[in-house]
Amino acid sequence: MKVAGSGEWRILLVDDEPQILAANQAILRGAGYDNIITLEDGNQVVPLLNIPGPEIGIIVLDLHMPIVSGAELLPLLSADFPHIPVIVMTGVDQIETAVECIKAGAVDYLVKPVESSKFVSVIRRALEIYNLRREVEALKQHLLSGSLKSNDAFYAIITRSRKMQAIFQYVEAVAPSAAPVLITGETGVGKELIAKAIHKQSGRAGKFVPVNVAGLDDDMFSDTLFGHKKGAFTGAVQAREGLVERAENGTLFLDEIGDLNASSQVKLLRLLQENTYYALGSDVERKSNARIVVATNRGLQSMLKDGLFRKDLYYRLCSHSIDIPPLRERAEDVPLLISHFAADASEKANKESPEIPPELIALLTGYAFPGNVRELQTLIFDAVMRSRSRILNMESFAHIAAALTPPAGTSLPPLKQRETDTCLLEEIFGHFPTLSEIETYMQDEALRLSGGNQRIAAAYLGLTRQTFNKRLRRAD
């Protein structure tokens, strides 16, 4: 038995002909796979699979071997190791044999001699199957346990939202994969933070390398990602490494992927499909093992329909996809974020952290935040810098209060469609109410719906804040 390289998974080649093993091993090494084990005896397959250590991700199995044949091993492997894709290789080109192998659990069937490009292509497809099976199993375990294995990777994301916790569980499940990840969401929701969490959970030894590709023309994109050799163009006085090389064994994060032009999309697709690229001015093919994570705030589905984004690139990118909800859909995070950003801004300004007034929390919880978490961070930072007292000044948020208050003479849309008949009134109060009881009820409901914010509650009732305050004092 010979082992070439190591990793979190390995490819097992089983054949009784040493020259075929050597040839297939050379083909795979040329395609960038060095984590290969070879066996000439089918009897050693099952004992090897039971040895603790890096998993076998793929088995390439010769069908006809002495002692124990591949035909005998295949049903056993399918029953006891169903998560490992098995590719059958044989010198017999018979449709009946191929059908029998597929029925017995093989994922593919190859006839010797196999063309190199076809062999590598089949291996890649089998690896996708292996990774998908592992990820489904990992995701199932996460969902059943309802907890995270480690919170360290998510420490920078302040949340108590169930939606975000579900995303964290998904990240833990797919992080070990080598497949690309597509992260979508509005501006300011924290797409790069999720990308960093994926990198941290992946266990990759290399760096996390981010780049915003918006505004890069094709030449700039190629130079930024792939680098150039000396003399590649005017001004290239020395060679320059690209970000793909810098992200070796790590993660390359491409932000604003929806802004990538057509030519650059083709080059990115080749990098994803072949794990190869060329530096500008070079005809030497280079290998890459960087994990690709991309993000966008644009609707790629509509771009596909308009022909602005390649379908093959889109489906390659969304092997795993994560959509981050906007802040308005996780309002429970707003109080936590306010406190966190206020403390952070105070520390940077060397000031005592201010007290957060309850009305500010109520006000911001009801705000839609088109700029999401980034907008909230900017607002709190500005308010802390301007504050001259121990309580955060509400004046910094006057424009938000004004935006939530309708102009004089206008009314808010109804919160709920209700029939205002006597049956409903008696159902609410248990009797036909007095005007005073209705007034108190409406005031209480407005305060409840506004989260205690008197300005918003007054707006719901069509009153000024001063008038509403007077009515509340009179009620007390």
C-alpha cells in the first residue's frame, strides 16, 4: 500500500495491475490531487476503511481482480459504507455490466483505458457527491441538536435572532466543504462577517483574503486575482502575486459579485471548475486550492433572466447559499446592537459609556433601517461622539422620529381591519363601553404597538406628542 499526501479525505485506487494504478495516480496528481492511496489487493479494502484517520472520500474499484473481485466488494461497500462514492473501472465494455454496477451502488462506470480529462471529471463529480452527503449528515446533526459546536467563529456577530442562529448552524455544517458559498442580503447586514465565520469554521490554515470586485474591469480583475509576471504590460517592472495565490489553503472572499462583467465571469467560472488560472503574461497554468466565497446585495435571479449573469457560474457559486435577513426582520437584535455599538464607540473615544434611554430603544426598534446594521452602527457612533451627558442624547435621532411621524393632516394606514360594531366592543370590554374606557383602551393599545414610544403612539392616534402627554397625565 502506498500513500501520497494526506488531507481530510483521500482517494482510494484499487486495481491488481500496478501500471494502471501508477497511471491513474499520475493523472490525479496532475489535476492537483495528491491525497491518494493505492491497493493491489481487494482483500485490504474493508480493513483500510475501518482504520481511524482521514476518511476515504472516493473509491475507484477495478471490477475484475483475483481473490476478491470488485463485483464482490461493491454490494458490501454500498451496504456498510454508503457515504463513500464508488467508481467502477473495468476493461469490459458491456451495457449489462454497467447497469448491474449502477444498481449495486456505483456512482459511475469507466471502461479502460480511460481518457485523462474524463477520469478527472468523474472524480470531481464523485467528490461533489461525497461532500454533499457529509454536509447533509452534518446539517441533520446540527438541526437535531439545536446547538452550535463552537461559538468562537461567531463572536463578532451580535444577535439573539433565531433566524441568525439557524444560519450559524448551517455555516457549521457547510464550512468544512471545499465547495463555493453564495451569501446574499441587503447592504449592511454583515455578509463579510458571515464569510469570515465560514473561514474560521473551515479549519483552513491559509488566510481569509477579501476583495470588492465592484468597478473592476476585466484587466484589473485578472491582475488583482491572478497577478502578473514581470513585463506582462507597460509598468509591470516586477512580478506580482494575485489574491488567489495569497489565499492558498485559505478563503478568497469576493464581495459585490453581481457587479462582475461578462469577461471576468468567464475567468471566475474556469477557476471554480478547473481550480486553475494563468497569471497575466504567463502561459504556465497554476493550481489553486483556495475556497471561494462570494456575496452580493443584488438579485442574481433577475440578472439571470436579463442575461446579465451567467447561469453556469450562478449554479456553480450556489453550491451552498446563505441569505441574511435584514435588521427590520430581526428587531430583537436592535437593543443588543445599540448597547454594543455605544460601548465600542465610547471605548474608541475614551469616554464613559452612556446610558441608553428606553425611548431610544423603542424608537429604533420601530425603524426600518434601510442601511441595516451598518447604518445603526453609524448612528450610534455619531450620537456617542456628540453626547455631552451620561444619557445618550435623543436629538441625534430626530430625523428618524420625524420619518416615523406622519405629516399633519394625514393618517396612518390601519393596523388591522376590524369591524367597529357593538358586538366587537362588547367582546373587548365585556359590556358596552363608555367614551372614557374607549379612550383609555386606545391609548394603551397605541403604546403597546409602538413599544412604549409616545411619539409613535401619538401618531397612531392622530395627536401631537404634547396633546398625547396631556391625556396620559389626565388619565393618571
